[in-house]
Amino acid sequence: MSSGSESKRGQVEDFLRDNGYRNAPITCWFGDFVYIVPYQRSLITGDVDAQARLEDLHVQGAIEGLESHAASARAMFGTDIPHIWMVHGTPLAARTIGRIIEAYKQRGVQFVSLEKAMQHPVNFSMPPVQDSFSNHLQRYAMAAGIAKPDLSEELFGEILFKCPVNGMDTLQYYDEKVLKPIADRVGSPYLWDWS
């Protein structure tokens, strides 16, 4: 919805509105999709050390994601904003969500409803479309010419290759088992580039 062109985004927004929906833009995430396959590998192999390490990395990633997104928002808008946070409903998230919420509370996070967050101008205005897969706040950052908040390469690398299993390469698995089948189902060409 946020790549390609302003016209495409407008068409999607119009469709949502015409069907009684409103886009709730994500302004904070931590790339938690990248943990799904490595954690599944750790469950398949029964590697409890890898499971524990991935759980710790999941919490660490959530904290780093919050801190980097909050810092970017403060740099751009001069204040804290009500973030709309995204985490996928995975077995790993089920194991770590309590720790993540507690860590956020310890850092002074105040939780508000989606309805309240959507009242803030950052969450209902639209930053320019970008070709990269980016959340709402990251698109604001790119438009402002500042580095977009993202998962650290070191953390990303450790997660990707944790608990290897033959035939279950993380990115290949996403390509072959998740993303290409979705594109095929909706009749769209698969044009994803991991670089």
C-alpha cells in the first residue's frame, strides 16, 4: 500500500474508506517477521538454548525498535508521539509479549488505545510513498532526509542464521513458502528484493 505511487496508495485508501475501513499506520516495529523461521527451526530441532536465545533477542529487538523509532519521532517532530506498534501473533511473540510489555513499562511507555493514537496528526497524515518496504514513521524519516529507524544489522544477522536446518534457509523459506504463494494467489508478480 505504501509503495509504487501516490496514485496507487490513493486508490487503496479510497477502497478502504469506501468499505468502512481506515488505515492504522504502523509507526513502530522491530522486524519481528525475521524471527519466525529461526524460532520454528529451534522448535523442530528441540534446541532449547537457541529457543532461549531467540526469545531474548526478540525482547532486545522490541526494545531497540521502540527506542530507535521514538528517537526518530522526537528528532522529526520535537516531541514524543503515540506510536502504533506492530508485532506478529507468533508462538515466539506469545512467549515474549509479557517481557516486552514489562520492558516498555520500565522505560516509561504509556499505553493508549488505537482510537486515541489515531487522533494524532502523525498518524492520520501521509508521508510520501517510498519504494522500500517501510513503515509510516520510516517514510517520514526518509522524506526528512534522516536515517530510518531499523533493526541493527548485527542483531538481524544473528537471528537469520540461528539454529540452521537443511532446506530451511530463512529468506528462501519466506520467498518460496510465504511471499511467492501470496503473490500467486492474488495474481501479482513477485518482485521482492531482499537487498
